Amino acid sequence: MANYLGREWKKEELLSVIGDPLQVAGARPFTYNEGKAEGVKGIRVMTGSGLHFTVLPGRGMDIPEAFFQGKSLTFCSGTGITSPAYFEEPGLGWLRSFFVGLLTTCGITNAGHPGDDMGEEFGIHGRVSNSAAENLSIDQKWEGDEFIISLKGKIREAKALFENVSLTRTIETRLGMNGFGLVDLIENHGFEPQPLLMLYHINFGFPLLGPNARIVGPVAKTEPMTEHAKNDRGIEECFSFPGPQEGYEEKVFFHTLKTDKDGNTLIALLNTDIGDSTPLGIVLRYNTADLPVLTEWKMPRKGFYVLGLEPGTAPPVGRGKLRKDKKLPLINGQEQRSIRIDFEVLDTIEKFDAVEKESESLS
């Protein structure tokens, strides 16, 4: 049954007091009409639990903002939302359209540092986030006593005579849910193997992120990306977060997580007091067979106060380096891959305790 206002509702009972499900939950499409965001299509999703978030079909089906009971879960950079028309691909140009948000997808065939691979120059983090979706659908319907909200869109990445791949994303939630599921179907429509470099740049900001926040998960191994991340107690302090620091230089860590017997794992950010004596947290669940590396992007700089917990198919060290090291993941010709990540917002200490217990149970 649908959960609303702290209790269960049957479909008939709820419909007796509302005229349209959008009164309590649903998805509403819209289009930005000014500035660099002009023309970008968006969808606002409200689950009725206090969770609402925006999905951008005009920007790779990514999620620039998310709130729970009026409190932001993420960080929004000064770039704002920009149209793909402003995308600057070479080098670090991608950063000019990096709104950060709850989710910025990096891929499909490139994610990580800019550089050369087999004579071709690649910018940072690929094209997918700056590509508009096609075959868009918004499905809102009752299934028994559950009200389901489902969004779907397909993003192409193709170059004549070279790669021809696509990503079809489905984001699904339901009335009363404190989270949502994201499923990506990645397809190689060609006949030659192609790099499969996917990095789910999932980002958290104030007030979820703060000095009382800590990362919780079944971490088996941690590697710093740079000497800077290794030094100055970087590894020892990588699971905690300070207040805003003047001139802080980012630190990046690669984590290997323990799993259950089927490869399932989790990573969470838990804040016992966001500043008003209330707890707030979020947990991500996924399978390490699909996403074997978790990248942590620690950036508590004044004015850019953000933490990234980023499951990926490989560490984001650059496509050329991965090929040289014989660690470049590939998707074969005519192959399909499915990747799922579940997001859940946590709002009680009891839920925190349950996630910690679940984490400890993973071997």
C-alpha cells in the first residue's frame, strides 16, 4: 500500500480524498526559459514523503537538485544548469557545465582525467551529461495499492566510423518512498569492443554534509590517488568531514568494498546533527560486479563544500592510462550491460543503526 502521512493507504481510500495523484506525489515536466539553461528540459518529481528532486532529460537524465523535507541533499556549483550548447569538451572545459548536483553521470566511453588515448584527445569525464535524451517517457500509474512514478530516456554517444553506444536510463520511485532506483541499460550497437567507462558522480552538500557527517560502509581497501591525499592524515581522516577550509585542495581516494555473496554492497553518509538537532543521511546500494571501484572526492573548501561518493567501472585516472595498464573495461559488440543504483534517504538514528549493522554484516 501507499505510505503517506505516516500510515498506509489503499488506492480507493486515498482517491476518495484527492482529485489527482499530483496533489500528493507525481512528476511534472517543464522547460527552463532563461540564461544558459534556456531550452533545457526538466522533470520535477515529488514522492509525498518529503523527498523531491529534479531530473534533466536535457542533460543526460542527471539530477541537479534534491531535497528532503526542505533540506538540500546536494551541492550546486556556480555554473548553474547549462544547455549542452555551451559544452566545452577539450581539457577541463567540462567543468564549465558541471552543476555538481546529486548526480552527474560521466561516460559512456570516457570518464576521468583528460588526455590522449591511441592518438585521440579526450576531455575530462566524457559527453553523456551534456547530451539530451530521446524517447522520453513519464509513466505515473497505480499498480494495485502502489502509485508508481517512472521516468525513462535514451542518450546516444556515437561517432561516424567509430563508437555507437547508448544509455537508456530508468528512474523509478513510488508514493511515500524516501528514495528511488536508477537503472541504466548500456548498449554497444556496433560490432567492435568499446571502452566502458562509467562514473556515477554522486555528490552531497550542506546541510546533509557537515562536521557531524561520516562515511559508513564495508571498506576493505583504500588507495589515495595522489601523494597529497596520502599525506597529512589523508587516509586516516577520509571517512570524516571538517567544516569549510580556506584554499582546501581536493583529496581523492579509491575504495574497494566488501559485499554479500551476490556482490551487493552499500555506502552511506550519515549526519547525526545537521545543525537543528535532527539526523539526516543517505545510503547507496549497488553491485560491485557492475561498479567495482568507489571513488571518494573530498572537497571541504569554502564556497565549494562537497563530498562525492562515486561508484564506477574503473578508477578515473584517464582512458589512456587504463589502456596502457591493461585495465580498460570494454563492452563487446552487440552487448548490453545493466547497472543499478538505489538511493535511500535516512531520517532517524534507528535507520542509521540499521545501515551500520547491514554494513558490518558484509564480508
